Amino acid sequence: MKPKYTSLRGVRDILPDELKNWRRIEDRAREIFRRYNYREIETPIIEPAEMFIRTVGEETDIVRKEMYIFKDRGERLVALRPEGTAPVVRAFLENNLYVPGRVAKFYYIGDMFRYDRPQAGRQREFHQIGVEALGESSYVLDVEVIMLLLEFFEELGLVDAVLLLNSVGCPRCRLEYSKSLREFFSPYVDELCEDCNARLENNPLRILDCKVERCKKVIAKVPSILDYLCDDCRIHFENVRSVLDSLGIRYVLDTRLVRGLDYYTKTTFEVTVPGLGLSIGGGGRYDGLIKDLGGPDLPGIGFAIGMERLVNLLRDRGLLVEEEEVPDYFIIYDATLVTKAIILSKLLRNRGFIVEMSYMAKNLKSQLKEADRSKAKKSVIMREELLANNRVILKDMITGEQEEIELDKLEVSLIGERV
Ligand SMILES: [Zn+2]
Ligand SMILES: [Zn+2]
């Protein structure tokens, strides 16, 4: 039967078996974040569009072609959030969560929206787990945030996760770098795509994350941003690297890792696994973002993990729990015992068991079939003549064995019980 409506392109249902794994991953994230003293925050899915245009950047793919943007009924320009950092910073400022001298640490779990071409691991509605640490400029925080991200993947069993590391400098050193990028790219204008030609004028750094094949060829030869870092940015990055080295945390320097958003400064990073060709998480510093959103001149750093890709990867690796949860008991009963059957199911549920029951007074045989279909481990069969003596039949649905037992054996008593 063809349904009358189907979901929109690029969005999808997350079905119970899969969702159970999602929740398990999220629980793991919550537990690890808690140990690092991050607190959960939830921001609205809709925000002023202007906020993202300004912070993510006008020349980014996100703002140019991927953001869901519309006028609401009050003629306000609204966007479905394409990323989680700007909203958290907005909430931090709007709710006066800044305490001088204290790092504000938040994490979020939620869906984001980008009007991208749907493909494996890339949906228009996608889910992210992210952290943001606001108010501290020390490289020690960079290291901690990177450790946190790696620890999360490690605890999920991704022991071969690879850290890619770069620094994108600050606006000061980026000015120099942009100048040299313009020089570098100017002989190649005919080879660059139309978007990149516009970027060459306005924001040449963005050329580095162009996905067009012929642009990628040119990009492979660009000068390294690391050669253009100012003293402050260079020392910061050296410190990050030296502590990672001392800790034995391996990383690959990727000098073209600029991330697809304009607000990043200094340290940027991504995590992938060999052979995947996609990042499963990444982030970086954004030392100008809080000020950009009208707040004090405070630094910040964070990362986001892409749930869809992560779940796909864990599934490919056999790291998801595929086992279906089935009822512990299925209650079968004579038609006259319906109230008692309901009470018994409630008592067993109160004790923490998963209980299913037949809902129609069918004969014993068809109820047993129902019990089979439910995949219950055991059936409790309530017959009038037995229950008069406080007894039921307990049937093991796997072995087929059955025995007559006292109700007490289930550690419940129907005597004097009311729903
Ligand atoms: Zn700098
Ligand atoms: Zn291009």
C-alpha cells in the first residue's frame, strides 16, 4: 500500500531499533561531558537568519546555498539553524550566563538543517552533538576539548580515529594569508569554479573548502597557512602541538583544514577514520564570535559530532547493538479474568519487566500465537480453575516447556490488589 504522504527529500524517520542506538550514544556523550564539567543546553530550532549570515559568513556554502531561510508570518527573516555554535553563544549572552573568571561549558544534542544534496551520511535534517567552552583563551583548553572529542570516539570503540589538526590564525594573520592566496590563485582564475572566483574577491580562504574537482586540483598546491601565523597564533599552536605530543596524542597536520565557517580562529581540528573520507566530528576556536554577536570580547572553542555519519560508521563496524528488546512476559487469560490479567501485567511492570498481554478475549490457542509473535520470553497463562487456587501456568516460549506454579513464584500477589 502506497502511503498518501511520504517524508520530504533529505529528511528521514529514525526507527525504534536505530533510535535505541542513538540514545545509547547520546547517553555515553552525556556521561563523558559531565565528567569534563559541561552542562546541557537546548536552543530553539529557529533563529534570526541574520545571526548565521553574519557569523557563519556570507561566502560560505552554508549561507550561500544551504541555509533554510524564510519569512515568518510576522515578516521576520528566519533560519532553521544550520549549526549549533552561534545559537549557544546567543543564549549565553541573552541569558547573562557569563561569570567573569569562569569558563562557561555547554553541550547540546539536536537537529540542524542544511539544504544540501542528500547522500549517504548527509541529510538535509541532520543531528549533532556539540560542546562549546566560552571565556578561556589558553591552549590548555584546546587540548582538553580535543581530548574530550577523542575520548568519546574511543569509548564508542573507534580506536583508530585519526585527528587532523590545523591553525587558521586570527583576523590579523589571515589578512596576510588572504593576500598571498589571492596572488597564488590569480593565474588560475579560469580553472576555478564560478563560486571560487567570487570568493577570490571576497574571502579567498573559502576556496580551500570548495568541493569542485577542478578547484581541488589547484588547492592541492596552495601555500600553508602555518607560514603566515602571527607570533601569538604561532606560539598558541606550538603549545597545543607540544602538549598533544607529550600526551602521546597523535595527529596529522592538515594545513588546508579551514572548516566551512568563517568564525573559526587559531586551532581547528577534525576526526575521521582511515578509509572513510568524511569527518565524523570537528571544531575549533572562535575567538571573535562572542564579540561579533554583541557580547564582550571573549574567546571560545567547541566541536560538533555528526550523528548520522557516526551511526553509519558504527553500524559498518558492527559496533551497534542490534539485539531487539522483547517482552519478558506475555499474559494470556480466560475471558472472565480480564481484570485480574490487567492487574497482573501492572504488577509485573512495576517490578521492571517488559510485559505484553492479549487485548481481546480470544481462545487460548490464538492467544498463544500472539505470544509467539510478540517474541516474549515467557507466557503466563491464567485459567479460571487454576487461579482459584492462586496458580498459573508459566510457559517458556523458547523451549516450549511449561509448568504450573504458585503466583507467589512471580513475586506478585493478586490478593487485595486494585489497579
Ligand atoms: Zn594571528
Ligand atoms: Zn571552486
